[in-house]
Amino acid sequence: MQTTNGSAIKKSEKAKVIIYSKPGDGKTTVSGLLPGKTLVLDIDGTSQVLQGYSNVDVAKIDSSDPHQSILDFYAHAKANIANYDNIFVDNLTHYQKLWLMSKGEKTKSGMPELKDYALFDNHLLKVIETFNGLDANVIYTAWETTRSIIQDDGQQYNQFIPDIRDKIVNHVMGIVHVVARLIRKADGTRGFMLEGNQSIFAKNHLDDRKGCVQEELLMSSINEKTGGNK
């Protein structure tokens, strides 16, 4: 087994990010604001908001076979990765719905079987691990939900998290560098929370920013490459 001393470890130059929020808060638009060229997989049909963004190419998922479609998208992204700085998968919440619906269509009840949920969990984790291996920034979106957390002292609270199946959401959040919640202020300004608290799950393992405006999600890594300052 090969080991590396901590003094030689460098932070990744390619960010792996999950952004989440309520529907309509501007997640898809982020793909058009990223620096460089972006390849988008439109899963939930919201790519029309990208009209006019010449730095974005959009592929649409085949909802009749989402499993094969996302594998085909990965193959296309990998084959053309030299042309893109960012891969944008929009969104995981709707993908899990489409995937399970496709399984349900093959059963008498019209509902997925119990084994299908476990199969999906393994599939999604493998998909994310595989996409994370691409030589590009990889950004996944999800809608938001809440979970109830009970502490050792019995105190209970609700926490906002990405809307991904309970059994794997912690794993998914653990294998990316950044989990960011997109919020919209009363004045219309949109930005990301990059540091979590009891009520909101967020993390940032790339830099020391605790938040940023919508268009600066990946600005830290760009500044590090160019020697700029934030």
C-alpha cells in the first residue's frame, strides 16, 4: 500500500459539489454562471432557463430509460472532457424518482419492489463515484428536504439536507468536497451557505469560505490557479 505524507497532500483542483435548494431558487442557472465551459445533463426539464448562455451545452435524459441514459451521458462527458471545465448533473432528486418509476412500470402493482430501492442506492453511489473521477469540476443538484435529528441528550431538531434517499444521503454528502445550500434573500440576492449549522447541512473542504454569492461558487479554485485574491 502506497502512503503519502501529509505535507505533500494537495487539495483537489477539480471541485466535486452538491448544491441544493427548493425548486425554482436558481440551481440550474448556476451552470451558466460557472467559469469556463459546462456540459449539463437536464434531468428535470428546467434547462430552458439557460437560454442565451453560450458557455453551456445541454443533454437531456431519456426518461424512458434513465439508467442507461445517465451511463450514456457519462460516456459522452468522458470522451469529450477536454472540451469542458464543468460537468453539471441536474438533478439527483428527480433522477431517483425517474429511476424508481421505471422499475415500477415493470411490476404488476406499478410500484418498485423492495429490492429496487437497495439496487438504486448502490447504483447512485456508483454513479457519483464514477462521475467524481472525471477530470473536471462536477456539480450535482438536488431539491431540499428536512430530517429529524435526536441528540444524545434527547434534544430534537430538524435539519435541511439534499433530498436523496435516507440510507445513502450521508454517504453521498461525504464523498464530495462541498455541500452548499442555495438561498435567496429578501432583496433577491442569491448565494450559497458553505458552512453548516444545527439547522442546515453544508460543508466546504476546498477553502475557508463560509458562503458566497451564486456566481462565485467555484471562484476560489480559479483564484488559486491564477494567483488572484478573494
